[in-house]
Amino acid sequence: MFRILAAGALLAAAPAASGQPLTPYASAAEQQAAMQARAVTSEALVRLTLDRIALIDRAGPKLNSVIAVNPRALADAQALDRERARGRIRGPLHGVPVLIKDNIEAADGLPTTAGSLALAHNVTGRDAPIVRRLRDAGAVIVGKANLSEWANFRSTRSISGWSAVGGLVRNPHSLDRTACGSSSGSGAAVAAGIVAVAIGTETDGSVTCPAAMTGVVGLKPTVGLVSRSLIVPISAEQDTPGPMTRTVADAAAVLTALAGSDPTDPATREADARKADYLAAMRPDALRGARIGVLRVMAGRSPQVDEAYEKALKALAAAGATLIEVKGPAPELLAQVGDLEGDALEVEFKAAINAYLATTPPAVTTRTLDQLVAFNAATPAETPLFGQEIFESSAKQPPLTDAAYRLKRDTARKLAREALDKLLAEHKVVALVSPSGGPASIVDPVNGGRFFGSPSTLPAVSGYPHLTVPMGGAMGLPLGLSFLGPAWSEARLLGLGHAFEQATRARLNPAFLPSLAARPEVAGATDPR
């Protein structure tokens, strides 16, 4: 049986198929192998998850990565164990515990809050199509992950990872550092060894940033590959769910389960024709002969990031990739796309959130964006740290039929796609690489956190895929390597990311330090006596 030793320690468990102990940082594939070997059950894995939530999420370091636990999780796991005993195995996720971000509906009796007290009674009794796909694949939904409230679309001065319902998600590598957002709880829970798999959502950076800053794998798929129905929305043009995992192969397995057309989401009409068995792309030699474009738009901002990036590039070359230096995109273009995106998202959010709120149960009394603005203004627990400037601005926006809005959206998408397509085509590369960002900044409710930069906006606005994979760290804080490609190139990107991962083994397990000042080399230098 499992025995918890300490927050950062291993768990003594039945051995995995390899004969090695199954640790909190085991991948979903390793958990599956242990279950297939009859060394562990899904019920035991779920109990381990619940114990670890109690140990390090609710107590101990108090990560606040989990908003709520599914009361049916153990029963679901037991049912899947009975299926396995009868010889039925649904696939690589059969019996694996999974967290879903709390803007995704699940019919487990829990509210879907988006982190807001306004949705505290949003118990819909509905499974989002992606949750149904996870269940059909055998995953056990163990609970809801905390997030930046309203997926970080409420205030220009928001603190990533904070919600009125769940509090502040803490980065397990250094508890005073941001876990980024908005899928902060999903990233922190995977990094901390609570689950091997979580689901996040992204409009622009909300999967890839928290994945990079907590040191896990994060994939934002092509918009339209995965259903967005019954997910609290920001934008029908940019929103997409995506997997957050400890390994690229696990992300591939999850995407294989999630991808597909959904008649309730018109954007997914091509998904059935475009989806693939992404696990089949997991080849350690996938980088051999691949032409990779090297982006350096963040060069010079941090010597630690630059050093880690150079090391990653050498690893790519050593694995057989041909690296091509790529100039661009121009800062002016990035700024223009970002400005157009910001304006368009406000229009899209107003339309999308009003449509979503209209479908919520009668117990939810805030049924329009205007009513949400009023609720927040009257609820001090919603605004102790920052306001709701984006909500207030969005509430004044025109409908989706507005010609000025349509021009901004079309122009933003055209510029973003042309920029990426040109870089890929002119240099004849199959993907572009870049640092995913910088080390996690300190959470500062007074001055706000420092934003290092990110390559997320062009793939977000274009709707193209974006994969981040661990590439090492700076003073114990994780860093990620981003792979960008054209629409529907998930199999290629996952294959490249897997090959890089296997060549470098760069993922860092967290130390749960209260701050970097607790690192011996820092403490010795700052307080030598």
C-alpha cells in the first residue's frame, strides 16, 4: 500500500512494472503499466491523489491548486478496476486520475465556478464533451483545479493564479513565485505530483505559461481540434482546452482522447478529419533530419534563460535537427497584433459570457455581464487585490456584428497567420522554437509581477498549436522550450517535443521552498554569518 513520507519525498508503493517504486512523479504511462501489472489499482491511485491533496494542497505547503474534490472519484475508480478485472481496458488513460480546470463543466455534483463567487451555485449536471471523452477513455475525474478567476480576463492588474473561490495557487518550486495563469492550478498540481494529468484552457498563454513556469508539458492545440462546449468562455475565436502533463507522451495520449468533432461546437467541424493517433508520433529519433527555426525575440532579457536556451539548441542539434536562425517577427507587428487582439477579445467575451450565463441553472442569479459587474462591485471578497477593468470595458462593447470589431479580428488573425506562415515557409522549417518565457516572478500584490515575455500571442491569435516542454531551470525555477507550428501540426510538434524530452530529461521536481532565499547557495551568500 502507499505510504506518504513527506511533501517532497517519494511514496512507498507497490512496484511499477519496471520493478522501481511508483513515485508521486510517475507519468500516466507509468501508472498504467503498474495497473496492467496488477501492482496497483485505480482505487489506490485515487486514494493516493486524495491523500496528496490533503498533505500538500490543503496543508503543508498549501498550494491551493485544487478547488474541489469529486465525491464520486473513488466509486468511479472502483468501477474501472472491475472493468479491468473483466479484461476490458479502455486505453492508456484507463484508471488514471485527472484534474480538470474549474471552468469546465462535469456532472459530478460540483459547481463550475471559473473561480468566481458569482458562479458558486453553478451546478449544471452536465459533462462538457471533453469530459465525456475523458470518461469514455477511462480517466477518473478526481476534482477541479484552481485558476486565475474568469481565466484571467477580469482586470488589467490581476494576480495570476488567484480566484475568490480558491485563493492563490502557489508555485511548488518556490511558494512565493507565480504559477502563472490562467491554468495555474492544473500546472501546479501536475508539477507537485498530485496528478499526472490535468486539463487546462487557453485563450492566449493560459496553458503554456503555467506549464512552463511550473515545469511541466503543456499543449495548446489548433483551435477547432478539441471541443469548447460547456466551458466558461472568453472567445469563440481563440479558446481551446489542452493537456498539461509530466511527459509529452502523456500529452499525446490525452490529446488522442480529447480530439474530435462535436456538433455543438461548429469550430470543430474539421477535427475528425484532422485528428490522429498522437502516441504514434512518439519516436525518440523524431528530430533527426528535422529543420527547426530558431527564434531569438527574447534574447538578452535573462542570462540564465539565454544559457538554458543555448543548451537546448545544442541538444536539438545533437539529436539530429538542422537549426536555422530565423529573424522576426518584428516587435512592432507583435504589438499591433496584441492591441487588435485585446480589443477583439472584449467584444467576443461579452457575447460569449452572456450566452453561457443564459444556460446556467436558476440558482445562478448573475445572468449577464452587466450583472457580473454589479455583483463584483457589491462583493468585497471579489476585489481585495484588483478590480474588474476588463469586465467594465467589455460590458460597453458592441455586438459581434459590428464592422469595426470584425475588421480588428480579421486583421489580427491575418497578420498572425501570415507572420508564422512566412517564417515557416521562407526558411523551409517544420517548426519554430523559442524559450516559453522567463523564470516565475515573485507574487507582488502591490506592484504586480514582472512579465518576461512569451511566444504565445501569434499562435493564440492565428489559432495554431503551441507546445511547451521543460528545458531546465534557473536557480531551481523551471524554464520551458516552445515548439510552434502550422495548423493541425500537433503530431509533428509532439514528436519533436518528445524527442527533445528524451534527449535532455530536463524536467525538475519541485522543492516546495518558501522562497529562493531558502536555497543553500542563496542563504549562504545573503546571510554568511
